[in-house]
Amino acid sequence: MKERRAKRSLDPSAILFPERTFCFTGKLADLKRSQAAEAVRARRGFSVDVVNVSLDYLVIGSIPSTGWKHGSYGTKIDKALELTSGGSRLALVPEDVFVRALVLTPAEQSGAIDTKMLVCSFEFVAAGARAFDGDGLLAVLAGYRDRLQGHLSIRSFPVSARRGMYDDENLDGVPGDWSLYICRLISQRPLGEDTKPVAEALEADLTCVRGVERAVFSCIERAEGTASYAKLLKDMPEELRIPGG
């Protein structure tokens, strides 16, 4: 059976909130579903429970279902894939991309504080937790987390499921039984701080970790709407271990 993959869903800057409809499915790792829906409404979007032709985004939780490895995605995702293959505007969005997109579109009446939000994301693939230097990766991430007083999470996702749901060219040719690892570091920084040097240093240190393949690093910062995002961040659980290790 030909893979059905949703388009234009992996770039946080491409996700628009005002007057757009969002639906959530799967187990969210970072936010409660009610918090995610409220975050959408705070950005003048709409949260709905049904996948249909009028839906703009289906946000998929970061905690994989056991059936995803075998292409059993569930009713909402299957319906969304059917709609996208038929030319619908609907896009499937991973939870980690949705969380980053919240930074780029500030909530209305967020309140102002004298800091900005720095969000760095590092993704790579591996045959499993033993296929790369997990201790070395953790040492790098923990060091920057302590230095930046940031919030760290490390997730993993089956390559077969990620590739089956999304149009992620970086996974083309990667064995389906491998895993995609997603590391995210969020830190509140002083408004006047130049964050480029620390982001470049973090990228360089992470890409040097043994066994890391097809690494993709991205970094965004935003000052507007920081208060609202900081409130969400307090409720996001940290993950300080290598999944599957």
C-alpha cells in the first residue's frame, strides 16, 4: 500500500492560529489537551473534536501508540491522511512542532515581562538507544540546561510512524525500525542578550556526539508573548533520560 503523507506540517513558522481550526489526537507529552486547546483559543484559533474538510490542523501527541509502528494510526489520523491525499488544506502537526509554533504566535493579552524565550530543537535518527553515545548526549544537554537554567525534554518516535504520517524528507531511506530522537531546550533569556553564540555552540557540541545521524538543529526566539508561554512551560514535564535506554 502506498504511504500517505501529510504535507507542510513540520515547519513551526508555517502554522497559523487566527481563524484556524485545530484538533488534537493521541497522548500529549508536553501539555494537557485542555491546555493545548486554550493556547489555540488564546491565539484567536478554534479547537474542535472532529476531523473533516474544514479542519486546518490535526496535532498528534508525542507519546506513540504501539500500533503506529505497523501503520495502525487510529480513526482521526486515518481520516486526516485520507483528506490530505485528496487535496485538503489539512496538515498533520507533531506535538513538538505545535509547542514551538506557540512561541512564534503570541497569545493575545499575554502580558509583558522583560525576557525573551529561546527554543532550541535537535533531531537525529538512530537504530536505537544503544546505537549512539547516550551518556555523551545527556552530558551536553544537561550542561547547557544548567548553564541556561532551561527546560529540557528528550522524546523518541518510530521512524516508520513519523514517515507514514508526515512528509519528512530527512527520513527518506532510514530503516523503519529505527527511531527519531527529538531533544528540545527552552530557556528564558534577558531581552538584550545575543543568543546566537550559545545556540551555535550547542549545535556544534550536539552534532559531535558519536552515532548521531541526519542531525537537524533549529533555534527560534521570541520576546512578544513571553509571559503566556512561561506559564505553559511551568506545567510541561521534563524528560532527562534517553527514551528506550
